[in-house]
Amino acid sequence: MLRRVRLALGVLLLTSVAFLVSGGLSPATAADTTITGTLTSPSGIAVTGVVITATGADGVSVSGTSDEKGVFVIPLPAGGSYTVELDVTTLPEGITLNNEADASRSLLVLGGEKRIIIGLSEGGESGIVTESSGTAERVVQLFLDGILYGLVIALGAVGLNLVFGTTGLTNFSHGELLSLGAFTALTFNTAGLNIIIAAPIAIVFAAFVYGWGQNRILWRPLRRRKTGLIAAMIVSIGLAIFLRYTLVLFFGGAPESYKQFAGQPGIALGPFNTTPKALILGALAILALAATVVWLQRSRIGKATRAVSDNPALASATGIDVERVISVVWIIGAGLAAFAGIYLGLTQNTVWNMGQRILLVLFAAVILGGLGTIYGAIVGAMVVGIFIQMTTLVIPTEMKTVGALFLMILILLVRPQGLLGRKERVG
Amino acid sequence: MHANTENTAPGRAAAYNALRDVAQVPGSPKPDPILIADHVSRQFGGLKAVDVAHVEIQRGSITALIGPNGAGKTTLFNLLTGFDKPDTGQWTLNTKPIAGKAPYRLARMGMVRTFQLTKALSRMTVMDNMLLGANGQSGERVFNALLPFTWKAQERANAERAMELLGRFNLDTKIDDFAGSLSGGQRKLLEMARALMVGPEIVMLDEPMAGVNPALTQSLLGHIKNIREEGTTVLFVEHDMDMVHDISDWVIVMAQGQVIAEGPPDAVMKDPQVIEAYLGSRHGSALTADGTSLTADSQGGNT
Amino acid sequence: MDFGQIFTLTITQAFGVTALIYLFAAIGLNIQFGYTGLLNFGQVAFVAAGAYSVGVIVLTFDLSLWLSIVVALITSTILALLLGIPTLRLRADYLAIVTIAASELLRLLVRSIAFKDVFGGAQGLNGKLGQEFHDLNPLPADFTLPVLSWSRQDLWVVIVGWSLALLFTLFVWGLVRSPWGRVVKGIREDEDAVVSLGKNVFVYKLQALVIGGGIAAFGGILWAVAKQSVQPDTFQPDFTFFVFTILLLGGAARVFGPIAGTVIFWFLLAGFGEVLSSLINNGYIDFLTATDVGSIRFMLMGLGLMLLMIFRPQGIFGDRRELALDAR
């Protein structure tokens, strides 16, 4: 019984991480300028006989076919802008792309070997997820990808860190605030609202229901009961499991996309390939984070928040309503987390365990920057985001999280107070 | 001055005689020091919490370390007992250098401390608390643990010693109670008895009177005196000057991380520098409330 | 509805192979968390170490199962030292994050393409694991149980598994009533106090981590041998949290806590699942489908962990004296 469930979960997981698994290393070729890549199914089997065509700006097209190792090489006449198309009819039975519209994308090849990664899945979905190329061009691309990823992490990490700072709770269910936000937006979106409208409604809903409400129903009573921090941490784990499987119950296990912008074609900004939605989301994320920082610096309740983080007893003694501050922190934290979830939903997809998958990365960011400090969380998030993307230069993409986790462990050992944190007084 | 000295206290008399001719200046050398510290400093951020040039603790005496809140007493305690790492400093126990040694090693060498917030091990019985104090138990080695015959005899001997100590501290009726069920004062007593179970040469008590109801304070003071009479050196931290007057043989005063005065209790309490340190930090209010005589002294000192 | 069958299936699971895997992990966690107070959120890594040791030695290197058991214990010890030496000086919540991160890190490594030749990638290692163990099965070839639905092979695993589990329980009982046990319990209550009494707390914590990890590794060995398969994605962090639930249910720092917790946990979980499935299959409940049962079971598990921690942190058989302490 459980075995069946676990098997089903395993299959789910396999499909959802298909894009990670599919990017093998490509062989060197004789031609000077090529587009190359390896097609592998999620279960690791090479996908052969798939035709991929690159069409240049001048209308000349060249194609390549994946060989018995799944490797395809498209020799290009010259560098330039190309539209790369994957002929989906040549895909073997059972192997699919996420979105057929995604089978076509434009990219800029400056020369040398340009590697592209094409995500395949067995019965599930994925798509052309990311691309990479050789040399400095790739460094720039990864750096900017890292900044965008770092912004998502920062949105998630700020709430995690604010709650930790004001209440001492190490919240293992914070990832689920991202998932809940994303799925709330999905619900509104499915009901007919454009995601541009659904997203802000979902964020406000998340802030007050999942943030304020959660604190009110669960955490405040626990604080009243004087539940220990470790006990509270374990409670948050139970909550995370509960919420995760509630999402499975209502939305199923398969990843879903929002109705709008799902297959937005990429654009090239100089050497940097991205999508308009990612840029807009990035800008909005910067705005949201900046607003949070300004709020903490300037507003009365923001200053009170910092005072509570510093010393709750003292803050309380000086007349600050600590519980009110905590309520506000939960509202802001949950709102930012919902934003992060929708961000992930728009740029990747929404899936029941999306929060769980990013939680450890959030912890990495928070620990790197220093527990309890908001600037630390943002700086830590940017470092982790860029670090995760940049490490794919030297380690396989599938192991990029390994690098981040390793970095976190290292930081904890060398500088437990984080990069920006203060050293605690002992005794 | 020493009219309240108990005649039946040879330990006190010995300590009094030994310290009688010691210079009453900060860092003065003692005839038979058990603990000598040099240039111990510790900084928190920009604040120099502890900066002690030289200090000696006389063997067999009760020495009080006093000073206003934030003077660095507990930090110095943490440093000396290895619970915190100093920025600079050397110190010796029985002339053996011990700076940088792990705190558990210092405990085994005979320097045992207690904590300001009592650390009774709540979910363990009073007897288990005591037995934990015994040193060199073979049953504490993981490989012997499963072979009771290797430690049963030792365990019985330790339990006897524990019973004897608990009897002295009036806790012998509570051996099977959880430590967490004891009253605040009883926990202090248990912690003290447990520290003695280690068989220390010097016990370092961090605010032993804090949080104890006044009725129990007297008996607690009595217990501390008894520790000295058994030949164990006592160094204790206290911020209330009145508390130390009755029991200490020697008083060391700290303010802003430094030792500012040393001497017998009566002399120290008249020291204008000490009074200023206290008044400066407390604005006099608590002090006047605690002891009017001191206020009178302070006026006398200032004129 | 056939309640007889539901009951039989439930009992089969409550004492079955999967329950045993969790039981070993819980006995180990009881030493680490229950008695010593170590917040080890990476217990699944020790189970994985045991399972992968068997998988790699037997399948990848084609060596003996018995050798693989020795290797499993060495691997889990090395893992405990690697995890413990740098982290056991950290605060409890940092230790929790480091251990969970390390367990995820290991899972990502063994499922990676880079080490596919050794660990089998995302597919894991599947094949004739534990043949030497099953060859020792003394049960007659045509043996069937009258009531419970264990196969001959599973029954052999269950018999050996429960014998080992009882042996380990006895071992824990011996350990925690010794002076060694007194020291680790002291560490759980207040580390600084124990240090101040001259105990090298770090060494005791490391010992607890190694012993608990070794027992958990037996869960992994059992897994590999019984299920003939080692797959990376079964070793997710949630495994550890279910072990925590089991331990809290039966009572942390109770010798029989893990056994009681495991049996009750699986009895409730399996019983609930079987009853619900049966209700759905027989048409009594039409707003749920059979696939929902799995999700609802996990939801209840999460809810159970929350409620236990809030209302009965000392387990369902709480000691009245300890209860009184909690109320303070």
C-alpha cells in the first residue's frame, strides 16, 4: 500500500526533475561553430533519432540527429542568431516535451560550441528549460540567471528570517508558504482570472490567511503555552508534511502551469538569453525587497520589528507590542513567500513539493547571511543564487544544489553567525 | 570588625590570618594562591568586557568577586573556567598553566563551577544528578557500560558519598525525586552538592544567592562556609555587597571589566572608588535601599 | 466490507518489513534524540548508508552480503564521524539544518549521473541482493502462514528483523541504565552542566551518534535484503520526520518507545488506509478516489506529528511525574 504510494511519488519525482537529469556532457566536435547537446530520458536512457534543426537569420537551416548515445551536433556555417526547433514527431513513443511551443526557441551563437539542454520526460512534462554555451558568454548568462534565482530565494528567505528573528522559530514549513501562494494563484487562474490579476490577489490572500491566520491559529497559542523552540520546530515539520499532502490531495501530483505566459518565447539581450516574464518578475522582486527594507528602516512598526529581533524582552519592556510586530512579520513574510512561489510557478511550474525543494536553499541563504538579519537574508540569497548557477560551470547541473548545501555546511562550521551576523555572547 | 566570626571555624581563622598582611590593592600577591591570572581580556564588539591585569585567589579562603551589573564578573568566570575563550591571558591552577584547556578538563583538575541560572538536570533524579558529579567512573566508558560488574562496586561507593553530601544539604529525603520538582533554593543546594561530588579544590559559584528566598539565604551562606571549613577554596560572584559581608574572607571588586579594588569586606566597602563604581552604575537607589550604613560610609568617604 | 481481511492486512503491516525498517531507525534515533538530545534530522542518511553499502558491495562489486554488512557499519560510522565532528559543537537548530542538508546532499550525490556506475543513478540498484541471507531461510519451501499475508521470504526477514530489534532494544536498555546513559541524559538536560562536572560532552555525543547511526544502518541493510532494491528517492528527509513521529508516539527516552511507536504508527496508518480504501472501493465514499488515500494518510501523519508535539511531547504513555514537570 505505502509502497505503491511511494512508487507513485518516485515516478512523480523522476518526471519533475527530468530537466536536471537530461543535460549530459556533449562531445567535442571538429566544426568550429556548433549547437550540441545530449538527449536523455529521465530514467537515463539515451534518446536516439531525434531531429533538431537550427535556422539562421538568413533562412539557411541545418539539422542534426541524436545518435545512439543521445548526442546531437548541429554544425553551423557561422555564428549569429538561430531558431532551434526540435521535431517532436521524431521523439520515441512515451517521450515528450513539456510544451510543444517550447520546442522552438531562438538563441544567439557567438562561435564555438554552444550547448543546449532539452528537457524530456516519460509521460510527464518538462521542456526546453535552460541553455548554456561555452566560455565567457556562459559565465555572463549564468551570473544573470543567478541574480534572478537569487531574487526568488531572497523573497522566500526574508520571511523565514524575519520570523526566526522575532520569534526564534526555525520554520520548516516556510517552503509550503511558497507552494500555497503559487497554488492559490493557480486556483484563481484556473477559475478564469488572468494571472496578472490572480497573482496580486493570491499574494494578499496568502499574506493574511496563510501568514496572519497561521500565526493566529497555531503559533501564537503555542507561544502562549510556552512551547519550546525545538518542539515548535518539530510542529512546523508536521505542518509542512500536512500542507504538502493537502496540496497533492487537491491538485494532484503532476506539475501545472499558469494559463498565461507558460510558453513565452525567449529573447536575447546581447549575450543574455531570457524571457520577458523573468525580467519583469525580477524587477518586481527587487521592488518588493526594496520596499521591505525601507519599511524596516523607516516605519515605526519596522523599527519595532528590528527591536524585537534584537531583544524581545527588552522591546516588550519598552512598550512595543511584540505580538503585533509578530503578526505583521507573518503577513509580510507570507506575502513575499507567495510572490516567490508565483515567480517559480511562472518561470518553471507549480508542483506540490516546490516549497520543500527550495527550503534547504532558503536555509542556506539565511545561514550564509546570518540568522535573524534581513539584509543578511537578501545578501545570502543573492550569493547562494549566483553560486548555484555558477557552479554548473564546473559540476553537472543536476548537482548544483549539492554545491549550495555544501557551502551552507561550510559556513556553519566556519562562521556560524553568518556573513553579516553578530557573534553571540557566551554564558 | 570580625566580631561575628564563629569561634568554631578554624578555616575562617586560617584564612583571616593568611590574608591579614596582604596589601589591599588590586592584583595584590597572596601567600598561598591557588589561582593566578594574568592579562585576561575579552572583547565583545567594541566593548572590552574583561581586562584583568593580575589577580590571585588565596587557597582555603572564601573570596567574593563583586561589582555592579555589567562589570564583567560572569564573563571572567566563563573565561577562567574555560566556557569562553579570552582574547589574551594566562592563568594557572596550582601553578599549572590552564589557559585554553577545555572546561571539562579544568573540572577534572579540581576547578568546578556552578551557574547563575541553576542548571539542575530536571528530568533526572536528585541521586542521578549527584552521581553524575563523581569522577573517573569506569561505567561512563561506553564499552564498560554494558558490563555492570565493571562498575557496580564503584557505583555503590559513589552513592554512599552522594548520600552523605545530600544529608549535609538536607536533600537526603528527596533522592528519588526529579530535580525539576525541587524548589529554587533546593536546586541551588543540589547544584552545590553536585559540584562538591566532583571533589574540587576550588568551587566557583556564580551568584549562588540569586533567586533564593531570603529565608533560605542564611542556610545557603552556612553551607558555603562549611565548604571552606572542609578545606575547599570558594570563589563566588555576587553583585549585592551586603551578601558578601558576612561570609567572605577577601573581596575583589570589578568595574567595567577591571579589578578596581581588593581587600577584606569592611575595608573594601569603605573604599570610595568602589562606592563610586556602584553609585555610578546604580545611581545609588538600590544601594540605599539595601543598606543605609553603606550610604553613611559613602558620605564619610567622600568628605 | 471484510473486516477480517482489513485487520489481517493491518497487522501484517504493523509488524512487517517496512515497519521494521522504521523501527531500526527509531531505536537509533532514540539514543541520539531521546536520550542524548541530539536533533539529528538526517537519520535517513544512515539508513541509506546501510542500504547502499549492501547494494554497492553486492551488485556493483559482486562481493558477499556478509562483507557488505561489515561495510555498512563502517560506512555509517564514518558518516557519523563526518557529520558529528564538525557539527556537534553547534547549536541544536544548526545541527538539525546541517544534518538534514547532509542527508539531502548524499541523496543527490548517489542519484547523480556522475556516480551512476557505482550507485545506479536515479534508478538505484536493483537485483539479487541478500541471496545469501534468503538461502539460510529454514522455513520449508511450501510454507504459508495460516492468517497473516507474509510470503515465506518476508516471514524469514520479519523473524530475523524482530529478533535483531529486540536485541538492540536490550542493548539500549543496558546502555541507558549505566553511568554512560546517565551522562548522555545529563547532556540532553543541560550540556553546560555536564561539562562543568568534568565530562567530555563532545565524545559522548559522538558515541551516541555513531551507535544510533549504526542501528539505523541495520534498517537500511534490512531494506536492501528484503526489498531487493535500493533507490535514492526513497531516502527523502520525510523518512526522518516519520521516524521522529514514531519515536514521539511511543515516547522518546523510553526503552520500548520505538517498538510501541512503530507498531502503533503502522497499525493506525495501515488500518486507516485499508478501511478508507475499502470504503471507497465499495462505494461508500464517492468524493475520494483510491489514489487519494495515500495523500490523506500522509496528511494525517503530519497532523499527528503536530498534535503529538503540542499535546503529548512525552508520548502516549507519558510518565505522570514527567507530565507534572512539563506543566511547570
